[in-house]
Amino acid sequence: MRDSQKSGTNRACRPKIGDLETSDVVVRLRTPEGRDEWLYCHSGVLAAGSGYFAERLSEDWPTFQILGSRYCVEVYCQEPDLSSHVTVLRLLYAAAAADSCSWFGSAPWDEAYEEEILRTIPCLGPDYECVLARLRPIDPAPVTGIFLSVFRHATSSMNSMSSELKSAAQEQLEYMLTEDDDATLLVFEDDAVKSQVKDCVAGLLNRFSGFMSSILNKKPKEGGDCEFQKELHSLVSDVSWACQILSKLEMMKCIVVYWVWVSSDVVEVVDNVCGEIGDCLKTRLKVIEVSAKVLEAIAFGNVVIPIEKRCGAVNVWIDFAWRTKPLVDQPERDDDDDDENGDAEVPKINLDSEVWHSLESAVVSIVLMLPSNSQADILWDWLQSKHAKYPDLTEAFEVWCYRSKVAKRRLSFLILH
């Protein structure tokens, strides 16, 4: 491991006089007064810049076969001040650096040494500025162009590119927009760019609508078809990923409006394609992810939806959550393992707990924003359900009880006036 790191250092950093780790020869400066200075150098630099050192370090030198002589060059100095000799050695390194500038700029670098390169290069003078070209921040225009191009691919149909490439594209786009130790790579202030993003999302949603129409018209048999299940999962996964990106860009409205309007159709398609309630659990959880993002945007007031549509969407997704949450709260069993090893459990499929929590919080917030009678209808259904544990609407129920009790007193002044 140490050897490989040392090799990487030699490739990425120019030789420096006095660098003990990379030195392969010692220049020993000695004076008649007994002064003895050891300078750790590099035979390649010395031989390239000085005829004396080239001859002294060659195989033709009489004492080359003596190891001590081969790796140590003694220079006897008449003057007690050694600064002039040290200056000559430094000039040899400076000359070597000027010759290697173009090579260094085109050589491969180990990522681990880029921070050191950034610290070192500015100290070498203007000739080395070109070396930093590959590390400089890129102009906004190329970044935007790459983002839009990759976004089109990431929202394209399943057959237009390999699943590995599509997954990589989606992962990298999300990374570009993530705020971590570094600022996001993109800042969208151009309406034309946002318009192109909306067009890509609209194409994705149109494909999803076309798929749902084909399913609702054909009514596949219970249990569904593997190809239908695969395509449904791919489309829902793409919509879920698009939600992640659009939420970072504050552009969730296009998906929120669409999802609210087709909520009932989505649930019907999922039930038709997936058949039994426990089938296609990964797809059902992806639907939960999208619904959580959509309802969260409505609850925060980021997107304004008519009351009727809000009420309908909440009813649809509460019911879907009622039926889905118990599936991840019980262990799954593999049929083959049951035959061989008895009741063997397989890893459970689940969502991040924050997704379940955000969905529940959004539902509670939206319910409390509905008219009192609509709240009462939703709470009645919730209290009658055997799955009342999730989503937990206890907070909404308590607020509704309080508001209902004090409503007449609060509004009595309207009757008086």
C-alpha cells in the first residue's frame, strides 16, 4: 500500500530538492573547515541539467560499482559559504521544472494528490498556470448544457438507454444539486432552462398516462403480467426520482397537479398490474414516496390545489397507505426457504422512516385545512378502519373535536351582527 502511494506521489508531484522520500542520490557539500551538508536530490534532475553530474552518475564512472559512491556525490568546496553551490542545485531543479511543465499538465493524477497540487502549483510561477486548467471551476453554460442533456436521458423511456447508464445519470444529477460541504453545481435562474426541464417532466408524465390508459382499457388478469409490472415500476421510479430533483429546484407544481388529478387511476393501475395486495411491494413503496412528496408540497402551501381535489387525494392516499403499511411491518417469507428450512425470513422491503413520517404529517396538515364536514368524513372512515394505527390522525381528531365544540361560541358574533 505504501509503495503504491509513493508511486502515485512521484507521478503527481515534481521532484523537489531536499525531498527525502523520493530522493535517490545525496549531494554532500564539504569544506576544508569540516563543514558537511547533505542535500537529498534526484539523479534524473542532476544528470539532465549538468554535464558533470551526468558523467558522475553514469555507469562509466570508475567508482560506479561501489554502492556508497553511486548514491552519494561528494563536492569539495573551497569557500566556507555554501550558498552558491546550493543555488546551482536549485537552478537545475528550476530548469527541469520548466521542461516538464507540458508533461505535468498532461500526466494522469491521483485524486488524493489534487489538494497538494493546488497548493504547490501557484508557487511555481506563471508557466505552471496551465496545469491548473483541469481543476478550475467550469463555466455555467457547459454545466447547464450537460445537466439538460443528462436530464433528458434520465427521464427517457426504459428502452432508450441501459438501466445502468440511466441509474448513473440520475444519481449524478442528484449529486450535482445536493448541498454538502460544497455548493451545488447548478443555480437555475433562466426561465428557458426551467422550461426545458418542465418539457422533459411532461414527456415522462405523458408516458405514464399512456401506460395507465392501456392498462385500464385492457384490464389485465389478476396477478398481472411481468412486463407490465416491470414497466410500471420503471415509470413510478422515474417519477419518484423526478420529485427529488424538482423539489431541489422548487418546481414541484407540475408533478403535484398531475398526481392529484390521477390519484384514483394510479391506485387502480397498481392494483390491476400487481394483483394481490402483497405483490410488487417495491412498486407500491415507490408510489408511497411520490405521494408523500406531493402531499408534503400541498401541506406546506407550495402548490395550491382546489378543496375538492385535496379532499379526494387525501382519501385515496390514506386508503392506499392503510393497505400498504402493514405489508412492511410483517416479515416476508421465501417459498423455497420454507420448503427446505421451515419458516426462514428474508430481508424486509421498507422505506426510510422519514418518508412514512412526512406522509403522515402531510395528511394531518391537509385534513386540518379542509372544511369541518370533510374532516369529519375522513376521521369517521379512519376510526372505523382496522388500520387506524397508520396514518395516525389522532392530532387531527383532537383539533377537530376542539374546533367543533367551540365553533358556535366563536362564531356567535356573526349571528348577532
